[in-house]
Amino acid sequence: MTLRTASARLLPVLAAVALTSPAVAQSFGSQQVITTSADGAVSVYATDLDGDGDADVLSAIFNDDKIAWYENIYRDCNGNGIADTADITNGTSLDCNANGIPDECEITSGTEFDCNGNGVPDSCELLGTRYCTASANSSGLPGRLTIIGSDLLSQNDVTLTVCQLPIQSFDIFITSRTPASIHTGGFSQGTLCVAGAVGLYVGPGQIVSSGTIGAVSLPIDLAAMPTPTGLVAATTFSTWYFQLWYRDTNPAPTSNFTDAVSVTFQ
């Protein structure tokens, strides 16, 4: 706990201030001693002083002439009874961005995306550079494209994933060597973020549906990139731009686009 103080003058009572672990199923954990130097603590009160969701301790101390705030720095965001720092240290929880918050808590709270549902925040495995702004669809959210894998051509390991789609939508991934930002006007909602020789992933098994979860995923072959004139292989230092086009009813039947991601292959 972190100690913060302010001047006070109250009746003396010698006390050791202690705080128990958070209650679970109407029971208490073992006593956790905060301090034994509160000389003349006449009032002790537990409340969330800093609004971070856990109880701090406030005490009025006569002999030290102060009001002390003991900030609770214990965090247990996943509710398993173990401090987040311990979860991360012992490997029970991952912390891919090293911010001290377990990955599962960031995903659950919505501060991080996990479009492919593998338990790792998209920001930690994002391949390429995100560009172009998507418009909200009938789910109330914009479709979000994430590319995971490797930019090494020799590994041929790239998967396109999208979340925040309308359920049961008909979806086609598109790609090009040329970026764009074209507002499509009346025939579609959203922004077309690729231009020039735009290729469509419409081969066997490549046209996808968002199903009941509003998400899609498609592994791609870097040796068979679609173009209007046929399949070509991605080459070293070539940059490709990816996006998803999808059907929607918002409120009338229409279509929309996700944001876009560019990848330069090595």
C-alpha cells in the first residue's frame, strides 16, 4: 500500500492498522498488515478513495497529527484470489504488452481487441500498419481488420481476421498494391481503402460468413495473391493493402467496409 497523509488532531488510541484480503463468498482471507506505526489511530475507514475499484484505508492518527490514506495497490482483475502481479510472474496470466495488466482482463474489459479469440490482444500480434477509417455497421461498431502471422515470405504464415461484423453477413476479403480512401456514396457505406488492380479472395473456401459471432478469419497463400488478371506471388519488399467488404442491413440492405491494413513482406 502507498501512504499519503494530511494533518489531523483527534482522540488518541494506539492501534495497528490492518486490512484483510477481498471477501470471497462471505469469507475473509488472512490478515494483511498495512502498518504498525500508526501511533494513536482513533478512526479507521475502508473505502475506494481513488475510484479504481478496490478499497483503500483512511485513518485518523492523533499522536502523529495526521490523516493517513493507505492506497490499495493490490489488483486481482480476474478474480482468482491472486494478485495480478503474481499471476503474471508465475505465468498464470500473460501480459504481452508488459503494462502490468493480465491480457485476459484487457480483452474482457474491452480495452484490447482479440478478433481471433486466441486470448492474445490483437495489438501484440498485429502484422502491418492499420490505416483508413471504418464506418459503423448495424452492430453499432465498425468492422475491424487484424492481420496476424509473419511478414517473412519464406514462412508463408498470414491470416486475415475481422471482428465487430453484423451476424450472418456475406464477406469478401480484397487486396491491392495501391492504397486509397474513397467514400463510396450511395451504393455502399464506409470507405474503400484499396484502389487500382484490386483482387478478390473468391476462390474455393475463401468467401466467408460472419456466422453467429460476427467474426471471420482467412489464412492466405502469399504465393497466390489475387489480382484482376490472375494469381501472383508476393515479392520481397512488396507492400500489399488488405480490407474486407461485407453485406449489411443498416437499416436497408447495403454493404460496408472494414478499416484496412498494409503489410510489407520481407
